[in-house]
Amino acid sequence: MARPVLPAAVTADLQSEDYYETTVAQPLASVDTDIYPDVMPAYEQCFGVIDPEGDAPEMVFWTSKGANYVRCPSATDGEGRGVFQTTPQDWPAGTKFGIYSVSAYLEAIVTGVAMQDGFLQARHFSSAIDPNSWQGTGESWTYGASTGNKEFTYVISGDKTTKYTPGMRLQLPRVTASGYTCTDLEAGSSQYASKTSPAGVSFTDDFTIEAWVKLESYGGTYNIASRYDGSDGFRLYVNTTGQVAIYGDGASTREFTTSNALPLGLWVHVAATLDMSGAAATIYFDGILIPNTSTGAAGTSLTQAGNLQVGAANGANFFDGKISDVRIWSVVRTAQNVLDNMHKRLVGDETNLVAYFKLAGDFVDSTANANTLTASGSATATAADSPFAATEYGIVTGVVFATGNTTITLYTGQNLAPAENLSNVSYSGSKIPVGFPSDPARWTIVTRSAADRTTTSATYATLTDALVLPVGAWKLCLRATVYHTNSSSATRTVNITLSSDTSTETNPRTTLNLSSNTAAYPNVAITMTSPDADVLTTAATTFTLLGKISSSTNSTFAVQGSTNLPTVIRAVCGYL
């Protein structure tokens, strides 16, 4: 093997830059002499390394730079690309690119400072790269799927199980811009947007309404989207306790209301379907099916009436909070339809989509029906907030290699993984890399139930309320108000717990109990909060509220989510 030699163009002007690491901004072919970094280096003559952690990194040498590129003197003879017997290769955008210890060493040899006292101690070699920086993955990430509750998958070619581990942070810049504003409506200012005599909104039976919402308060009836004249029509709204209801009216009324309430201050995707003639409805929060109860008689059809409105119904009951990406369909959308499309912008020409308001700068309807809304109460769609962001963040929760590919599972909290293939993903082993949103509230899943629950069972029975946890490590907690009556002199004990089984206790740290008798507290209501229980899931897992009473003779109990404080099941990502 020939001995490696310095490129002929190396001069005493050769320099090295401490702490320089970035990614390649655009694809680089093996014959290219111009390299376009995301962040430019400081010096015009320098050595660098492309994909330093890969199986076959490439060393490069450049002698000049432009506004957004560095230029190698050659691409084929080891004088610029592929120096020191490395091989020029094709590199995708997002590949890591930096100046490391080898560059500092070569600078020292060429300039004659290598033998000066203190040189080795003074220079920052590769181990001194800022530990809170992001590193480009240098790989193509193929979008996989959404499984609900902000859990997503991507697929990478090859075995990456040693490169990526649960808990690593991901930075995911969007390829396709989505528009990053929303409408921020104030109920107290009667803000909403409306269209009289809307075209194309004429369905009389099945329909679906979807929207991203960030609720700011409880206490009012807050309409998300509607076409309603006070007696006939449809509407999707939030009631006074934060529960979501889908309503249809014609010859008779059908209304379905969730047991769970929306949290305050968090973006949640709400999707509700209603089959009027079949008297059936489904309501989803972030792609997860939520239990609901119905009122009214089964109707045969829906009567369309009134104006099409976002943030109100019949010009009243105004929404208090932020709304984005409102969609109205003339069919019942399936659970998979909701999961596949809730976290990306649509075009507007999708089959059965009759109204679509992105609310990203305006109130324009993106469908051919062109039902552009007119704002009332000085409503705008320019608030600097959105469920979509130009750069999204996630936490790796699962890494599985099979059949030549690695599937990465990630949880994004209050972010949304781009539903597209990516070539510019970065990762970090730091807990708080630069720009990462570290507030635990952004990485929390919450079920808030405003319903009362009870059982007379002496063994654990389901109390309906539940939380679906994605893959990963979690800190699970329960808060509930337990009401217990006992007219017997014998002590009766009530237990409630969160369990991954529907009939047995699986997480003792979440178990709460209350005992009473006629001698002491025959009637008692106490709000209790469990300590955090560390939970590790390898698949999406439902944790259900269970309850039991030692004896129901002369004794009753209830979890009072409606009468007292709502029952809260909370899980915080355990990798924070």
C-alpha cells in the first residue's frame, strides 16, 4: 500500500477550527468539488471529514470557500475529495460533516507547531465537540406510520441498533412547509368566522369533523365547527367541563359526548364521526378512541341549516382558544383514516372533503367549494402558534432491526413528526441539546375524565377511564376523588388502581384506598394522588382505572369525576 501524502495544494496557511461540526446541506456526488455545509467553517484552507462515525468516512481538503460552500481542488486524484486513501462517495443531505482532531494534527505538522510546548493540551480534539450539539444522521429516514398519542415510526436501511438507543433526542426539520400560524379566538370578544349559504355542505347522514384545538379555559359551551341555525344542523363543540360532543339535528336529535375532557393549553387533534341513521358516533383525541355516551332518539337524517362557522354555532357560544386545520367530510372516516392524515396538511381535493380551513394566515376554504369564511369580532388566523412546526422534535422510544432495516419508534409530545421521508434528521445523546423543548408538560399524556364511576364488585372491575401509553418509559400517576358511604359498623375498604390488566392490580404504586365505618367517617369524600409509578412498555398499552369494595352491604363508593374534581390519569415521558 502506498504511503499517504499531503495534497500538493497544502500550504502554511492551513488551519483547523475548534468545535466545528455541521451537516451537508444538499446531496453531494462523488465527483463534486463544492461541498455545501449547513453552517460554514471559518477558514479557507482546511481538512474535514464526512460521515466520521460511518463505516467508510471520507476525508476532504478544501482551499477556498464561497458564500455557502467550500471548494476542493480536485475530486478524483486524492488531492481534494478522498484524501489519504479514503474514497470519494455520494452523500445525502444531512450527513455529518466536521473538522476533528486529525485536521488539527495536520495543521500542526504543516505549520511546525506540533512540537511547541502545550500544543496538544491547548487544542480541542474530537472529544471536546459540544456535547449539547446535534449530529446529522447522514441517512435517509423513510416515514412509516402514526399509531396515535404522538407516536410515530421511521425506517432506516441497515442495522442501526448500536447507533440509536431509547432516550436519544431527534431533530426533524420539515421538507414541506406547512404554515405555522393559527386562529386564536377569544370567547369574551365574540370572535369567530362564518360563511352564509355554504356550497357543497349538503350531506344528510354520515359526516366527520376534524380540528386541532388548544383550549384556554373551562366553563363555557365552546363550538369548534358547525352549520346550525339553533334547531337544525350539526356542530362539534366543547361543553362546560371540557368534554367534546358531536351533535346532529333533523327530524330528531342525536348527540354523543366523551367521558374524557380536553386538557388546557395543549394542542389536541379532535376527530368526531356521526352516522345519523345508524345512531352511532366515534370521537378520537390524538388518534385514540375515546368512550362516549349518547342522548336523543335515533334520527333518519340530518337537516342542513344555518351558516357554516368556525369558532361558533349560530353566531353564539364562541370558542375560547386556538384552532387549526378544520376539516369537514361527507363520510364517516375510519380510525386508520384519522391516524394516517391528522398530522399533515391536506391539499383540498381529497375525496369526500367538503370544507377545509387550514387557518394558517387566512380563513380560505382549500376545497373546490370555496367557502371562504368572513371573520367576526376582529378574529384573525395569524397567531404565532400551530400544531405544525418548521422543525419538530422527538424522543427515541424503540429501535428494532429486522429484514435488513431498522424501525425507529419515537414520541413527539407537543410536536408532530413530519409525515414524509426525511434526509436531514439530527440526533443527540444529550438530555437537553440546543433548542430542544425540555418542559415536562410538553412530554405528558393526560386523560381527564368528568364522569362519575362506581362498582359493587369485591374484586377489581373496570371503571371505564383509561390511558393508552405508547412504547417507552413512563411515569404514571392517578388523581381521583373517592366518595365512600358506610352505614355498617364493620369497616369497608375501597381500592382503585391503574392496571394494564382489566381484573388485577399491576401497578401497586398507583393504588389508592379508603376505609370507613359508622364509628368513624360513615360518609367521606377524599381527593387522593398516587406517587409516580415507573412503567416500561414495549407496545402500545392501555392502563385502565379499576375499582373494588370489600363489601357492598350497607356501603357504596364512587369515583367522582363529575361531582368533584375530574379524575386525572397522567403519564410523563420517563426519558426526560
